[in-house]
Amino acid sequence: MRIDLNGAPVDTAATTLAALIDERGCDAASVASALNGAFVPRSLRAATPLSDGARVELLMPMQGG
Amino acid sequence: MFYGTDLTSRLMLGTAQYPSPQVLRDAIAASGAEVITVSLRREGPQGGAFRDILAASGCRILPNTAGCHTAREAITTAHMARELFGTPWIKLEVIGNADTLQPDPFGLVDAARALCADGFQVFPYTTEDLVVAERLIDAGCRVLMPWGAPIGSGQGLRNAPALAALRAHFPDVALVVDAGIGAPSQAALAMEMGYDAVLLNTAVARALDPVAMARAFGQAVAAGRAAHGAGLMPPRDMAAPSTPVFGMANLA
């Protein structure tokens, strides 16, 4: 299935948000996640299914003012 | 007090735009700041090193919602920040104009109400508008962060009388001048006016020597706070001799 990950199209075999984070090689504890503009807490990622065209954002701490 | 937290240093420092990670690290230390602001951005390979700097600084983290233009975006970002940093503190920015980076007061109040109800301790980046300030307090905010001038402009306290009115009107609310400060004297002025803290970034990060400038800001903020505590003399229209007139010799 094709999803949109951090603004770029990505083909993935993952069916849940947790599986996607794992598939991308991200450290699950050091990113925060949102699906289609809504926050998904870490504890709900495994129970959050992905569908074709899903917009996923994975964010981490960055410099800011 | 900032939501029950007392701070010795009243300088809050942004972490963006420094020439190198080492300069950032040294500037934080030289400034004496106990609170630093950070953002959330899409994950990339450089994130781990920045996380190490944050941890090593020993500072309290104030995550921001910079770049958000709607209440919904800001609320989602705040939730992501709370999970990532393990803090209820959020510097709430809802931008209304792309050129001035002026806060959108309507979206700001909406987002503040939702976040306060959800247990966040909100630091709203706002204007010096008294009515907006009242609405933010009604929404549950116990800290307000009026701008001095547009972000990154270095113009200082562009509307000092209105900032003074805000201070007089809300004696029990922690007030922080956030944005627009370009020189230590401007930070000192805010503190002399009775502000509880100042938050700045560009003036330090873009200085020729950011570490030295961070130290200068730390000293200016401390001096301004001490001066406010000491009680400034009221200005007079006319001169008043400081040297006693009594005992003056007649040498005419």
C-alpha cells in the first residue's frame, strides 16, 4: 500500500502505525506520531491500522525559538 | 512562579540558528538559562545529537508549536510534544500572519482553552492586547508571553506603555516578553518594568559571538530584575541637586 510519510510517498507492507515505525527503523520512543492530522499516542500505535493514502507524521525534537 | 516552578535565572533561551552545536551548548551554559525552547520537526538523521545536547544542558524544556497556523495544528503538536518531552509545558504559538508572525488571537484562545482543559500548562505567545490577555486567563493560562516586537526583528519593546499596562493589570500572572528583543538593554528594560522573564533566541544566536552575547543577556536580565526589586526612583521633570546645598562656601 502507498502512504504519505512526512510529506513523501512511501510503499509499505506495514498494516499498523507501530509496524510502520518499526519498518522504517525509527526508535519508537524518540518519535511522536500523528495519523491524518490527529495525534496517536505511543500506546495506541499497535492498534492503529493504516490504510492506502494515510498521512503519517513522525516528529522528533529539533531546534526552536 | 511559572505554574508552580520557581526559576533563579529569568532568561529563557531559544535553541535555533546557532552556528554550531558546540556554540549552542556553550551559549546555554553562559546565559545561565534554566529554560530552553525547542520545536518538533520531521524525524531525520540529525535528531539524536540534538537530543543529547538537550539532556546535557540540564535545562527545563519548553516545547513550542512554532509554524502552526490553526488551533487544530497547534493542539496536535502540543500533544506530540507532551509525549516526547514528558512535560505539560507548551509554548503555544498560533500564527496569524506570515509576514509579521503576529499571533492569531482567536485561534490562540481556542487552542489555549482546549489545552488547559487537557492538563497542559500553557505559555501563550500573544500580543500586548489586554482583552486577549483576559481571554487567555479565562481559558486557564497562568503565564502570558506578549511579544516585544515581531519574531527575529530585534526592535525591542515596540509598545512599552502597553506592556507596562499589562503588568499593572495582571499583578499575579507571570508575564514574559517573548520575541523581538535585540539587545541586552531591551531585556533589562522589560525586567525593570516588572516582567517575570524574557524569552529570546535570534539576538544571541546571530550575534558575532553568541556565547559572549548569551552571557551579556544573562547579566542584563539579572540586573533588570534586581533593579525592579530595589525600587526605581520616579522620574522628575526638573533637576534636583544630589550634592547637599547646606554648608556650601561663599566664594562669589
